[in-house]
Amino acid sequence: MTTLNSNVPLEPDEIADLIALIRESADKLHADRIDRGDLKILSRTLRELRYAFKVFANYRGRRKVTVFGSARTLPDAPAYKQAMELGKAMAQRDWLVVTGAASGIMEAGHRGAGREHSMGLNIMLPQEQAANEIIRGDEKLVNMKYFFTRKLMFVKECDAVVCLPGGFGTLDEALEVLTLLQTGKRDMVPVVLLDEPGGSYWRDFHKFVDRHLLGGGMISEVDTSLYKICDSVDATVDELMRFYRTYSGMRYIRKQLVLRLLRPLSADDLERINADFADLLAKGQFVQREAFRDEADDFRHTGLPRLAFHFNRRNYGRLRQLIDAINAADPPAIVEASAERQGPSD
């Protein structure tokens, strides 16, 4: 059997059309007389992703936080200690902590979470970047040759992203996540840029964004809603958990964006959302309803209420603000432990 993101087992004949398309593409590569070097890239990419999908499929019913940061951070550094505290705090909430599996911040996140709550995506480099001792040899560790396949898995499988200080790789990963959120290529997740106490790494980054990107008209002001800067683990954990206080996930059904909620909104809250976020609508209104018939494949969430609307698919910073408004609505959401462990968005 094969498992897709909805965690619904599918028989081979239910995915036969997709397998046929893959085979058809492979046959066309031969007819196109593609260079052998290019074919090696395609072959390795397919094998890497197939194995990574297989590993992560067993854990799609659990929340995961991807943690980025420098491999060079030493154990006595404040950021290392923060990453350990973050890993421990998220493991206590039964989240899995996904890192690049190497040393520094990656090792610290795993050390705090412990082996049982750690997953790793190690990159194979010429100098042979070994996996840290916490995740080494674990079935939840995937070794990958290409950065682009690794980054795909980091972002595709997570429910939250936390970035600590790091080098080119950390900045690359952080900016890719923000780009995907800004353009709607990734379902909305909370992104926290975590400075050490009193530190200015990410605050200086925000100053650069404010002065050059926003000041130069290259982004919109609401795009800065896609991330939050914190300098404490407690504030970071609060931000991640608050994001799933009422909001649970999203998917598109019949040209409508459908937000899954852990509890229904009150009539007053729904009226307020229709008034305050009308700019997100291509037409119609925000409507609260039960699950669509098209969502029958998503059996874990069929009993949850939905907020459905025709999203203009332009302003994703405002979409994040809508989710924040939903989570801030009273009365407080009643979230059972099983709901907190639901898998990533469809």
C-alpha cells in the first residue's frame, strides 16, 4: 500500500495513473536523448524523494517543527542552549523535532528532544558531514545528496519553522520558507526567528527587510506578518502553540480555500471576520460550515468545522493575519491532546 499526506492507505490501482505518468516521462527522457549526467541527477532525485516520503509517511499523524541554525554553534553558546530547551519543550508536547541532523544547533535541537522525538535530514558533503550521535543510525534519519530535495522535505513535512542564528545555509532556508509562504506555495505555518537573549541577529535582519525590501517597495507591509522575532524559548513555544489554538489546517476545495477549525466560531466572530478581512475575498463571504464531500479522504478531520471562502490568492500576509484573528477569538479553544498531534496540512 501507499500513503499520501491525508494518511489514507491507497491500493496500487488508485495511484496507477500517477505511476504511469512517471513511467511516461522516463520513456520520453530516452527519446529526447538526455545527457547521462542529467539522467543521473533525475534518477538520484527520484530515489532520494521516494525514500524520504517512505520514512516520513509513518509520522504524518504528528506535529513537527523544523529547526534551522548553524552547524558551527558550540555547546557553551547561548543559542545552543536555547535550541536544546526548544527541543525539550516541543518533545514534551509530543511534537517531533526535525533538523539537518549535524552538529551545532541541529545537534542541540535533537539533544533536547531526545532520540524518540527527533527526525533528521542529513546532507552528504565532500567533507562527509556525519549525523549527530542522537539521531545517528535511527530509522527517522534520511541521508540526502542534494540540498534542493532536502529543503523540500524540511518544508513539506513541517507544521512550524524556527530559525536560530546561522550562516548562508540558515539564511537560505529561512528565506525560502518565507518565499513559499508569501507566494502561497506552502500552506501557512508559523515561522519564528529566534535570537539569543539580548541578541540582535534576527532583529538586524528585520531592520534590513524594513529598510530595503519594504522601503524599496519590494514587499508589502503585511508580508512581515509571515514571521515573528523572539528572544526566548517560552515566547517561541507560545507562538507555535497559539497558531494551532483554533486553526488546524487548510486545503483548496472547489476553488474555495477551506480552513479547518478545532471549534466553531461564534456568530459575532464570523461577522467580525467578514467585516475586517473582506479584502481577502474574490467574491462572496466567509462561510462557516461542515466538511465538504470532497474531503472524505481526510478522515481524521471530517468532524471539524470549516471556514470556507473564495480567496483572492494574492495577499498571504493578510491570510496569516486572518489565522491570527481566528486564534484570538473567544471563547478559548478546547483542544484535546489528540487534536494537537494531528498531521501537517493537506
